[in-house]
Amino acid sequence: MIEFLAGITLSENDKRLLVIFLVIVLVVFILIGLLGMLVRSLFRHEGVKIDDEVHDAVVYRVVASPDELRVYGEKKNRRVYMKEMTPPFLIGLGLLLFYIVYSAAIGDFSINHFDRFSTLFYVYDWNDPDIYVNLWGMNILNEWPSLIHAPYLDGQYWASYLTIILFAVFLVYFLYVSMAFLARSVYLRRRCRSVYEKTLEGYNFYDALKGDKEKALSSEKAKSDILKEETSEGKS
């Protein structure tokens, strides 16, 4: 095997392409790692949020089983989702109305706003076949493509600029809120298992007897307040 690898000779062009390929692979791995860190951070943040929503109901025995916690938590989660979804919904609605009004005003609904928005970026000729070379059955970039145009601002395309920016804000906001909802749902299912898990680790029989009367009184008062809140929300 070593003799086989030692017998392989690479031209300078092949070496350059191999370096480019390895750099691309490294960049992809870095991006995947950063995305994973972002997802974990989101899960931790949303886990704290759903804990805050169901904490009192669990501690004061308003819910007393995994099924009750799941139903109660899902209801709270949906309320948080609807509240957080309001801003992106309004942005999307405003974008739709703007698109309809603008297109009707100019009498053209077939405008490619993405193509107009590309005037704000460097545009290269990636379709030029001469910039690619075949390496081990793959088309690899051999040289940087020629520049089609540099960024410039066209006043006639203001509506397209606004449309794409609003669309990007709506899309990112919508995806974030949806991912947050999913994260809270996953975290809630974990809580349904862990909160009612029976274990004696760290438990002391005599310590548990201290202050039981005060704890019982505060628990009953908190439970009454939570039930009143739920009743008022149900009527509204």
C-alpha cells in the first residue's frame, strides 16, 4: 500500500487542486461545527424558557404526572409560539401587500426581484467551462472566474431591494421561531421523563421533614393562584 502511494506523482496543477479541495472540506467542517454550536445554544436557551413556563405548575403539584405535564407544557409552548410568531407574520403580510400593490401599480407581476437584487453583489461568470478541470471524476475550480459586474446601486430597483430584504428578514425570523418551538418541544419531553423519575440520590429522610408545614401552606396558595390563572385564561 505504501509503495503504491509512493508511486503516485502529482503535477503542480494537481497539487494546487488538491489543496483547494482540502480547504473546501475544512471550511465545510468548520461551518457544520458552528451550526452545531448554534443549535445547542438555541436548545439551552429555549429549555430555560419552557422550564420557566411550567416551573410553578410542577413545583406546586398542579400537574402530577408525565402526561399532565406534557399536555400543560404543550399548551404553554403553543402560546409562546403564537406570541413569538406575530412579528414575522406581520412582516410577511406587509411584504405580500407591498408586492401586490407595487406589481399592480407598474402592471407587471413577473419581475425577477432576486436578479435585480444581485446588482448589490459581485457577479462572476461561474458558467465558463474553461475555469474548471476534471480531477478524479470531479469538476474542480481551476481558476477564478471573470467578473461580470461589480456592485452598484440602481435607483429604479428600490422596490426589489426592499422586497428581498424584507423576505430575508421574514425567512430568518420564521425559521428561528420555528426552531425555538421545536427545541422547547424536545426539551419538554425530556422534562416529562426526568421530573417524575424516582430516585433517592441526595435524599435525606430527616431533612425532608423540616419545614413541611410551611411548604404545604405555600404550595397550596401557589397551586390556587395557578388554577385561577388557568381558569381566567380559559374563559378569555
